[in-house]
Amino acid sequence: MRENPPGTGNGPLVPSWNDVMVQTESGFYLEKVRHQSLA
């Protein structure tokens, strides 16, 4: 997995709806992995 700074490949620094959804999904995924590794 790679992390890109906001606006990478987007042109203007305006997050598109897709970028927001991807970041939200990634946040949930990271939380899941974190809880699983702690369990």
C-alpha cells in the first residue's frame, strides 16, 4: 500500500468524492487491522 499526498494526480488540490471515499475506506481498514493485531 502506498500513501499519496492530497491532490496527487488530481491537478488542483481539491479532493474528489472518490478520494474522500478511498481515504475513509482506508481508515476503516486500518482500524480493522489494528484491532485484529491487538486481539
